Amino acid sequence: MKTITTLLLLPLTTAQLRKDETSNDMNRSLQQECAVRSTQLGCYNDKNSDRALPIEIFGPKSRNILPSECEAACASAGYDLWGRQFKGQCFCGEMDATYGFGKHGTASGCDCCGDNVGSNIFCAYALDTTAPGCGDSGVSASSTYVGCYANKNLARALPVEVPGKGWSAQECEAACEERGYEYFAREWKGQCFCGTDGYDVHGLADGCDCCGENVGGNMMCVWHSLS
């Protein structure tokens, strides 16, 4: 239990308040490190009645969504844009010729990785939809790369293993689709796993070589089949 110490608070002068507000504004920044595989597009204005990114993927009034969770959810649903605002609201959208995410103009003061991004402003990101190491040899257009995630031998994030090793990403995709699963993953020396959810139970990982001979130890590349 935390110990709460009561202090005698003296009234702050207007000058002190303005100094504190200025300091807080300066500390708000366009941080990139909370985005796993996205390019930050900037800080933009938004309106409750006319969302720049129209899909609130976790549902109306959802809060406290981490940047990595927002990124993964939008990627899994097949969107190539995502944004986070206020106290962790998450929105998704699609890149088009009109660049709708900037329809209300640029803004300043976004705290992109913070608990409160800011009111009526959001940080916009563009997803990199190509799995690392795949290039043109990846999966079909009907599947979307979700990300690189940790895995454990005794507690598989995706529980159904296709027997054998040396599966390519496309072969794993086909094998899991035949078995009726929407998520598939490639790990280590071409192991193939399938499942319906829970791919992120062990958290994110870094360094996956998704289409290489060795994806990496205890890490996997996850795709979502939209077919």
C-alpha cells in the first residue's frame, strides 16, 4: 500500500501556472518508439462528429488502448492507417488519394506514447504491410501481416501446429486455411502454427525474419487471413 504524505499547498501564481503549462506542452512530443512497425505521419486535429479515421475498432468509448495494441488490431483487420488519441482511443482507416486522416488539418502537442495523447488531436501512423524478410515472396493478398510476436514451447500462442518444418509462408497460409483457422504463424526453421486468437499472449518480439530459413528462436511472424 502506498503511503500518502499530506503537504501544505501554497497558492500558485498565474505566472507559475503558465510556466508549468508551457513546460508540459514542451514535454509533449511526437514519439516514435511506441510504434512497432509503422511510420509516423504526424499530429492531426480530429472532430467527434466527423472522424478523420472512421473505424473505432475497440468499440465506442473504448479507452486505455496501448499503441502496440492499436497497431496490431488495425493491421489484423486489414487497415493500413491507425491513430491514437485522448486517453487511449484507437481508430483505423485506409490510405487513399484524399489522405482523409489530415482532413481537419495538422495539430501540435500530441503525446503519442502517453496515457493522454491530447483532446481532439491524434497521432497518425501508416502501417508497413510487408513482413520483414519477405519482399515479393510473402503470402497472398487476402492475408495481412500482423507482426512479430514472442512464443513459448510449453504454451503456444497459436495452439495448432502443422507437423514438420520448412514450411514457407505461403504453404503455412494454405495449410491453416484448409484447417479453418484465420491466423497463421511461421516460427524458427519453418514451423507453422494456426489459431483463432491469442497470438499476442506472450507479447511483442523483435528481429523476426519472416520468410527466411530461420525466423528466429521463440518468436513468430503472424498473419491474419481475410479470405
